[in-house]
Amino acid sequence: MDTLATRLRWWRKMCGLTLHEVAEASGISLSYLSDLERGRTLPSLEALEAIAEVYGLTLGGILVNIRVRSGK
């Protein structure tokens, strides 16, 4: 299982896109996208949907088998 940050970076690279290209296409700031891929912050639902659309995926396509941190 991947973390969300790992999955976001993997999809971007699989699509052959740069951070700048994804940020521009999704309407998300470059710094926010970078923070998402580094696991520094969690995305809003709107941001995640916008990123999924850039990659031609559904929201479920990005989230399937994502490891979630426990609150413990």
C-alpha cells in the first residue's frame, strides 16, 4: 500500500508531467501540490478531484489501497 503523497507523485510521473504542468492544469498552486506530494499536508476533496481529472482518473482511482495513518 502507498501513502497518498507517494501515489500522487507516482501518477504524475506515470503521466510524464511536471509539478508545474499539473499545478497549472488543476488550478492548484505549485507550492500546495509540492506539499501534497511530500506528505506535508492533506488535500481538500476539491484539490484531489482536480488532480485526478488531470491524470484522467476518478477519485477512487487515486485513493484505492491508500494507507491511512491511525490516530494512535
